[in-house]
Amino acid sequence: MSAAAMITGECFCGEVKYRIDKDLVDARSCHCSRCRKAFSAQASSYALIKPGSLTWTQGEGELVTFPAEGPIAKKFCKTCASTLCGVIDGEIHGITLGCLNDDAGIEIEAHIFAGSKACWEVLPEGVPIYDTFPPEWVKEPGDT
């Protein structure tokens, strides 16, 4: 993505729209049971964003946060239930790749929590597969 490019995305019904002005990073497909249920799919496809790089351009008031309290949550459209982003400690952490309108120039870098994937799912070849998080994504106490 060029420095001047913008990535846009929206929910299924089009009530909620956003733009991102920085590159997406660390794209992953999570296969844990919680993501399968949250996304009604075999996995979630998600990428991290830089803090402050997402701007809601329409319908921010239509977003619901679940769970309403706690350090980790998802924001979704209250009309169509599309999950748009993940939140950690009140800050947007990343976005779901399925709601992007544009080619963000990113590919899935890892399949995570494959140790608990659905028994009927077959993972593709050519992308690293981890039973939990890749070791380089795990912070040790005291790391910044």
C-alpha cells in the first residue's frame, strides 16, 4: 500500500464504514473455538492496525461491543452483526479482513490455534501453522 492510499471497509448492510490510513500487519487466521463461534466460520481472518489509524466514516453509533466489559472485545454492527474489529483495553487492535473493500496488499502470515481447529477443517499448505501463538508473538513479562 502506498503512503497516500487508504484502506476502506464496511459491514454487510453498509451502515458502518471505516478507513485506515496505515498498513495492516501480522495477518492471521485463528482457528480457536471462540473465533469459530464469533465468526460462524472455520476461523477468523484478522490483521493488526497501528493505534489511531482507523477512522469511522459512517455509523459509529451503530456499533455494539461484546463483551461490554473486559479487556478484550469485538465491535460489530447492531443491524447485520458483521464483526468489524477487535478491541484490547478500549483501543482498536485489529480489523477483520472479510469486511475490507480494498486489496490491502496483505496475506495470511500464520494459522494460529490450529491445535483446536474444527475436526472437519483442512488447513492450506504453504503458510506456517501453530498450535497456539507463534513464539515471536508471545511477550514475556517485562517485555515492552
